[in-house]
Amino acid sequence: MSNISFSHIVAASSNHVIGADGGLPWDIPEDMKFFRSTTAGKIIIMGRKTFESVGHPLPKRLNLVVTRQKDYIAEGAIVFSTIEEAMNFAKTKVDDYDPEIFIIGGGEIYKQSLPLVDTVYLTRIHQDIKGDTLYPQLDPAQFELSHQEDRTEPVPFSFLTYKKVSSRSGR
């Protein structure tokens, strides 16, 4: 079995906002391109609200949806009732996909899975933005910055990669 790892990929404002009214509160084409290229050919896990905000399964990926709703049907995706079930299923599919499995939102799914991930790809938008969905604050004792690329257009933002400080201890 390959070296399976779990990663978050997320864009968040300075005040940790990741969503507003069921969508993204910004339009940053370079971030969308980064998301598409980073997750292509991979397994992605998302919550129901994220799946519904996207409106369809993302192509060239295995789409897993987590929801507490019984009998929820997500056309083109596989539905699970807990993040742990989705993660365990994803581990069984890495022979067909990349061993890096991505959790792509939303807020509650990120919060539940943060202790379980090895890497966080964070696009930090250097502005405070109004919104109703937040990304949890990263604990510097648990995650360290390993890569940073700064951009200025269309707004100031940075591509940040955080690695778990001791990704193999305890788990």
C-alpha cells in the first residue's frame, strides 16, 4: 500500500472566512487553477453543503460526500455519514488514484478532520472578508509553514503549504 496522506486544500481570508451564503466570497482565477491542478486525478472528500454549492461532482476525481442526512443522493459521488467513514473508504481506493487524498470543505468537515491531516494547502487572502463559514486556526505547534508564494493580483494573496510537525507520531 502506498504512503497514504490526507490534505486540506482551502482558500481563506485573513479573518478565516472561507464562504459566504453557500459560495466563495471572492474570484481568484489563479487559486481555482491551483485547486484544479492540485486535486486532478485524486480522491476528494467534501461536506454536503460544499457539494451542493459546486452543483456537480468535480471531473477527473473520485468525489466523496459526507452528510448526516439519511438517504441523501449525490449524483456522481459516493455518500458517507461520517468523515471517518469517507476517509477509511478513500484509503481503499488509492490503488486507482493518487495516495494524497484531499478534503475540500466545508467548515465543519475541515474542523473535524484537521487533527487527521498531514498537509494544509492554504491560499491566504490578505483581507478581512465578511462571511458565514470559517476555517479553523492552525496551531503553530502542530503545523509549520513549508512553502510560500506571494501574489498581488487580483488581490494580495499567498499560496501557503503547512506540514504537520510530527505527522507520524501518535497516529
